[in-house]
Amino acid sequence: MGKLILVLAYAVPVVLLVSGWLVWGQRSWFRLLVLLMLPVFYISHFKGLEMIEGWPSDTALPEVFELLSSDVVEPNMEREQAGQIHIWAKVEGQLEPRAFLLPYDRDLHEMLFRAKRKLDQGIRQQGRFRGREKTGDGVSAGSDRELEFGDVPPRVLPPKTGT
């Protein structure tokens, strides 16, 4: 979807400009309309660039994902910088992993630290959202949900058939 927005952000202004100059010529109302519409297309272009793979997304994390890595930038009060957390995750059914950007949360930082230690030991980690009533081991993620990490369940292969 992000690539389509990016292509449209390039193509639509050019088509409008060319067709407008051919049909309406140099009329001042057309120039004003173009000047008012171009910022809309440039903003959609910027948003389209953000959605392209590789840029961290500020959208919500998927319900279930495999944690590949994380990076935490703690808040710096001297420089008045809010902290942030980058999570690199892979969602089942998608070919490419995705980076997510979250606001800094101390509890999430500690949980990611423990999950990263397990990753360093070769134990794959899975993030999962659950309702607050189900467990108390996760980090609050709003809307009565909590995020928790655990070991990825082992893959069960189908039985071999004899030939």
C-alpha cells in the first residue's frame, strides 16, 4: 500500500499540471488551485516514504510476532529528549520483517532486555498481546491489554509417510 501511495504522489501532480495547462492554460484560478493542492501531494509522498519497508512504523504492533531484535534509547532530561524503543519483528505469513517505533516505557525496556538475553542464547522469542485478566506478567499496552514475551513454540513437522 505504501508503494502505491508513493507512486500516486509522483504521478497525480504531474498529470494535473499537464492536463490543466493544456485545458485551462494560464488562468489564475488554476494556478491557485495547483498551489493549494501540491502540499497535499507532498505530504502524502512523505507518508508513503515512511511506509516503505525499512523505516520504523509507528503503527500498532501485530497481535503475535517473533522478536528479532530491539534497540532502546532512554530519555535524556538534560537534552529534553523523549526516549524511544525500536522493535524489529517478523509476523507470520509476511516475508519481510518490519521495524516498529514505540515510545519509551521502563517496564517494556526491562522486558526487552530479558528477551534479548534469551535471543543471545539462541532461544527465539515471541511477542503476544493478551487481555489484562489473563496474566499479570506483561507490560501494559493500553485498552486493558498487555504485551508479554515468551519462547517461540517449537515447530511441529508433519509425520513422514513411507514409500
